[in-house]
Amino acid sequence: MFLKRIEQTERHLRHFIAQYFAVELERLTVEIPPRIEFGDLAFPFPFELAKTLGRSPRQIATELVEKIKTPPQVERFVAAGAGYVNVFFERISFFKDLYSWLHNPFPEPTGEKIIVEHTNINPNKAAHIGHLRNAALGDTFVRLLRACGRKVEVQNYIDNTGVQVADVVVGFRQLHKMSLKQIKSIGEPFDHYCWDLYAQVYQWYSQDKSRLHYRERTLKEIEGAQEPTSQLAEYISMRIVLAHLKTMLRIGVRYQVLPRESEILRLKFWEESFQQLKEKKAILYRDDGPQEGCWVMRLPGENGDSVDEKIIVRSNGTVTYVGKDIAYQLWKFGLLGKTFHYRPFCRYQDGEIVLHEDQVPDDDTVWLTTIQPSPYKDPDFGQGNSVYNVIDVRQSYLQRVVVEGLRRLGFAEQADHSVHFAYEMVALSPTCCSELGIELSEEEQKKPYVEVSGRKGLGVKADDLINKLVEKSLEEVNARQKDLPLEKRKEIAHQIAIGALRYFLLKYTRSSVIAFDFTEALSFEGETGPYLQYSVVRANNIFRKLEASDPQWDISVWEDNCERMWEEPNSIAELMDDNQVWSLLLQVARLEESIHQTARSMEISYLAKHAFNLAQQFNLFYHKYHILSERDPIKKCFYLTVADAARRGLFKTLDLLGIQVPERM
RNA sequence: GCGCCCGUAGCUCAGCCUGGACAGAGCAACGGACUUCUAAUCCGUAGGUCGCAGGUUCGAAUCCUGCCGGGCGCGCCA
């Protein structure tokens, strides 16, 4: 409703400019004036016209404002500043439209399928804060696309045959001398156990490089599906995958399908795409030179002149990671001519994850790729129209190679629809390192932050951070909500913890490195998730207490009054003149634009900022107007409706960010 | 060496894509507001050569060039 108004107004102005000044403008820049008194929209086009018309911007603006007719949605145009044309909307019809817009759900998903791949954690150790950022960004992006009416498929790629898994297998066998049976008896959290083990193995390798032959052999056995190594690797990796899914569910992140490296290998996806790459001459065989015996892809350098040669197949015949990624990307678009079979792996049930037993698969099922058909009908995963890969910015070069591969195969359209959703890493601040008891080398101490390293066991585990947050918020809840039963308080504490975490992970722009700091992540005041949640809780409290404060008033009385209010707009005309109320309503209305802008730019922080601004506006309103003690029924009804609009807008925004609203705070 | 990103208040960051009205938040500091729809809140004070230097423009934090400082990436590792 807001976007439509902007569009209508812009078209109206453009039309007039064309007729009156005889200048055709492609489109007009629209801005938000710095102060509410200046108007609701600002158009700076008179500055542009000044040169063509040879007159001052102010003159142009003044004359236009005098001559132009106001369309129904506009109350008035004014000439402002040094030459802006500003718009004041017709407030009452705006409010009414906004209010009914807020009651409509987002459109049902239709159209072409979008694939979003995120999380992609190596299944050999516990998830850390960097993985949380990936999942939170990916998941929020998915929610956003769905709100825009797009059909989305969420994939979480599992590299279960890589060296990282092999290393943990080596650890269990060579370091801990454990059998599969013994490993199975290890209690939870298993992924945390492997976190330490992985770091130990790495340490163990570095003490004696010859030990690396264990890795080589194990890796080959896993890739070749050789028992018993393969079985051991399968057990370890899938148990860790399940742990990851549990961790991610804690922050409200869900997946639909887990494509695995092992199936890509065994179903010979790479061989298929290798054929295609050779046929289309996308890759070249090197007869001599330093890359003798390799298949390489020639890539134009950034500026066209220098040429990169990326090795796709090594001289020993093995394929690189990028090669396999090209095959996987082809599959996502349905271009491979091959596909997986699937079986139900687990399902989301009552806020938990349970392994799939005999339930009938449904929307809550997470599917796993298999070689053989399962008793269940294969879902039609893949075949997307566009693909978003949520991967940190350090993989930009490799992502570029993958896309270039598609292009060389003649799939220009799909290459254009392959989007790298890049974001910066989460690193550890120096303070954080000392809090974790990590000793830094002299070189590291000089740096502004330290990179997380799974190999060194250097990092903050996702579960540990979540636990800390839950613990802290439970303390806060206990202090405020003594009368609630413990179960309820725990539920609220969990919601607050996740609200704090998700907002913390989403409020930074993608290009900003998060130097992780416990103090900041654990903060519940100021620009944080709990601040947003608290704003909605306050609004909800008004409605919860409505009846108690005045026996003459309850929800239905308000609703009746509300209908009458819309029928007699004059009754609230004066109240609508209040700029404080108006700017709150405008901010609510901007949600539509924020969603668009956020989806277009893939900049989730933009939506986070919107939510914060809205909450701030609401808190201002909350302090200024005491609704329940309001004696005038018209005013009371009006302010209730404003508060209702604000909480609905905020609720929608928080839902998109994956932040729940607790019952009490 | 080449490529990408960053440099804005004591700290953490928005704003830059799409140039425009006195450069904004949060935290920290200081002062104030709880018999009130819960103070996880609100109000106020203080704090800025927007890394530096040029250029383009009526107008530059924003666009262009150069420089300085920091990060990341460029493996027959994944």
C-alpha cells in the first residue's frame, strides 16, 4: 500500500512535468525528508531541471506546487528547502489502508523455484559462531523470499567424504583406539567431543608429518565406500549432522533436503559433468608445462589481460572441490541429466528433531540423498530457476569459477541466476580470546581480531553461546516474572536468548567482519533483539489489560468503535495531525519497502535496522500516550488502533527475522 | 604482484548502491524520569578534520583518481 502510493505520486509528478515543463524524466528520485515536518516524501528533481530550464530549483518547485493538482492519495504538495517538492499524504485514508494491509498475510508462494543453500558445515565437529551467522542469514533470506511470494527450497550440503571427516576417523582409531561400538557409547554432546578430537588430530599430525598417511588412506577408503572405514565415517558424520540440525533448530533454522557428497560421488555426478565440460571445450588438457596432465579452466583475469588457469582435474586424475561444485550446481538447475534418490532422515516435531521412523513424510521431513530409491516417493528437489549459495566471502573466487563453468557449458541464463550470497566472517576479538583462555602468539596479538580455526580448536561453539544466552536471560526473567511457572519462564528465556542472538548476527552489514565479543552478544539493552521483543510485549500488555483497567472497555468495544471511526473520519482528523503518531504509522508502512529493498540487496541488516527504528518510534509513542487511562472514547479507540498497527508491523518484521515474541518480559 | 572488502564519535556500527536539507544510532560517561499500559524503557548533556590529497558537480561521507593504514583471497588443500 505504501509502495503503490509512492508509485502513483511519482507518476503523477512525472506526468505533470512532461506536460507543463515539456521535460520527459525517466524516473524521479524519491527520498525521505530528514524531518517529519518537511513532509512524507521528498522529490529533488527541481535541482536536476534547474539546468535544463535555466531557472532556480526553488522557483521550479514553487511554480509546480502552485499549478499541480493533488491526486486523491495526496493531501498537498509543498516547495521545500532549496528546491524540493515534498508530499504530504492524505493521512486518514493512508492509516485505514495501512491497517487493512497489516491484517493481510503475505502472498502464497508461486512461480519458479528458488534454491537457497546455506549452513554447509563439515560434519566432523560442533558448529561455531561463524556457522550461526551463515545459518541466520540464509534462513532470514529464505523467510524474506517466501514473504515476497517466492517458492523456496532450502538445501544444506553435507561434505561427508572430505579430509575433515577422515581426520576425525583417524583420531578415533589412532589416537583414541576406539571401535565403532565404543564410539557409539560416547554420550552427548558428541559433536563437542569431536571438536576437541579434531584439534588433537591436527596437533598429532603436526608433530610427525609421516602420520598424514593415515589421513590419505582413510580418505581413499571413505571415498571408495570401503568397509569398515566407510561405515565408521558414515556413523560419525551423520551423528554430527543430526547435532548440527538440532543446534540450528534452537535458533529456528530448518532445512528441507541434505544433499551429500557421498551420493554425488557414487552416482557419478562428476563424471557426467566432466563429459559435458570436455565436449563443450570448457576445460583444456595440458600436455606440458607446470600443469602437465591436468584439466584446467582458463579464466579471464579481473581486467581482461591476465589469464588465470584453474585446475579442475589433477594430473593424478582426481577432481578438485570446484569440479564437484560445478556438478552440484548443474544438478541444482536440473542441467545434469542425473538426480538423487532420497529417504526421510528426520523430522521437526513439537519443536524438536526426531529421527525418521515410520511416519508419513510431510513438510516437516528433512530428506537425505541416497543411491537407491526408498519406499517413499522421491520428492522433486533441485531444478531451480535461480540458486543462492550462502557462503562466506573468502570463497568468492571459487564461486566465480563455478559460475564461469556453467557459462562455458552454454548455460548463460543459469550462470546469471547463480548468486553468491557473500558475507564476512565472524572472528574473535582479543578480549574474547583472553576470556576463553586462549593464548595468542605475538603476531596474533597485533591483529584486530583472530580468525576462528576448527583445526586449532579456536572458536566459540554455537551451543555454548546459546546456553550462555539462555542462562543469562533466565536470570533476567526470574527477576521479573516470579509468579510464572518455571516451564513458562524457561520458554520465555529461550525466546529472548534466540532473539538476542539472531538480532546480533543480523544487524551487521554482510561486508562487516564481526569481531565476536561476549559482552556485546550477551547484551539485552539498546539495539538488541530483546529491545524489539520488549516493545511488542508492551503493546500486547495494553490489550491484555484493556478490560481490567475499565469494565466498560474490552476488545469487542474497541473493535466496534474502530469501525465507527473509519466511517466517520472527521472524528479523528485532529488526532491525525499529531506528527509523533504519524511518523510511527509511516514507519509501520515502510515495512513493505524495507522487505523489497532487503530482498533486492540481500542486505538483511537493512530489515534489522527497520525493526529497530520501528520499535524506537513505538516506545516514544508508548511514553507519550497513556492509552488505558484515556477518558475520551474516541481518543482511546484511535490510540489503541495506532498501537495495534505498530505491534502488528513489528510482529511481522520480527517474524521475518526469525525472532519470536514472548508472552511476558 | 594482482583482485575484493574495510577506514565515520572513546568503543561497536548505520548512512555510500541511487550525490541533496544541520552526518545518525547503540554502548560507555554524566544528569534526570518508576504509587503509572512492567524502567530489558524514556528524556537530556557531552562527544565527529566522515583515513589523507586531488578531481567531477550548483552541491561529495556518498561518484572518479592517487596515496596511507587494516583485513581477506589468489595452491595439482577442502
